Amino acid sequence: MESYNFAVLTNVLIAPGDPNLHQRMLLNAYRSVCPGGRVLCIVPAWESAMYVNMRCDEEKYEGPYSVGVAGQKPTRAEGADVVKGILRRSGVRTKHYLEPEFRHLAAKVGLQVEMCERVEYSWRSELGLSSDCQVPPRLQDSPLPWDWLFLLQRPGSEETKRQGSNPALIQSDSETRLPKLFQNKASPSRGADSSQELSAKPTDSQKSLFNLIRGAGSVSQCDL
């Protein structure tokens, strides 16, 4: 598999089902970047879903999340989904993540958390409304709903040597690998080795992409 400097996973790790699938998908991203390369992930926040549900319940407003059908008691399967972080958002079963849960998932595949931030959304967007005027007055204030944005880094060559082999890679050697997730990047200039370890600091192009995503919504940094 070819190696790249930067990879983006947004609206990818949200399918319900076998938790090992999410680990294999993130491991595939690990394989796709060079030592020192970075992976940017945006995933639904479980904490935000609970917060949105609480605020909507306070206002007697039907929010985007539902458990059970037409007010009926949830089934055992639906209860099991909630425990696993799987919620019905606008009728679609979607995997949500606790912040420490995703940190643990990243660590399991050998990726280090370089940054964690909230990508905040307006209540209009969260509730699927066409105008801010439709949002209940007391739902128009902060804090706003959010997704988790993680900037992950694959350890550099020297650090990998100190830590030893990635156990997740060894375990998956006999498993079927997922298709490549990322398109090839422009060839390195002046004969540079594409597998060369990257700088500890993000490149200008990586910063531009990160700032572009930040600009798509209000982003506030959370404590690491």
C-alpha cells in the first residue's frame, strides 16, 4: 500500500455493527500514511447527543434522536444499541463516540492524539430546520451541539522502533484488508522519498485543510 502525508475520515466511522470494523477502518488509515503522517477524523459526539436530547426534552420539542417507536417502550435490541453508542438520528442508526472512547480506539491501532476539538453546529442545523426563526427561543443559546474532531498522528520511525511492532498490524495480517480509502497524492518533488518520515509539525497544506474544516463551523478546543 502506498503511503501519504495526510488522510481525512469524515462521516466514515459511523456505521453501526461490529466494533472491530471501526478498528479495521482506522487501522487502514494508519497504514495509508507515512511515519509521522496525520489522520483527521470527525465523528458524532455521544455527549452532544445526550445534551441535545436533554435540551429538547426540557422544551417539549421533538429532537433528532429517538428510542423506541411512537413513544413505545424500547425493545431489548434498541436498549443494547444505546449502550453501544448507537442512536437513531432522524430515523437512521448512527454510531456516536464518547471522547475517551475514540481516544482508546485510536491508541489501539497505534495512532496518537495530537489535537481534539469540538466542531459546533447551529441548532437550526442540528434540528433540521430551514430557518433560525423556527428554533425555539430557549434553544438558540450556547452551548451548541457538536461533533468531535481528532487530529491523529502515526508515530515516527524512531519512536516506532522504541515502541516495537504495532500489535494491531500483527493481529490483522491474516485478515482481509479494506479497500484503499485515499487517492494518490502528487508525487514528491526533486526525487524525495515518499516514505520519508514527516516533520513533527503539520505542513502548510495540512494547516490549510485543517483551517478549512474549522471554518465550516464554530470550533472550540477541548482540554487534552
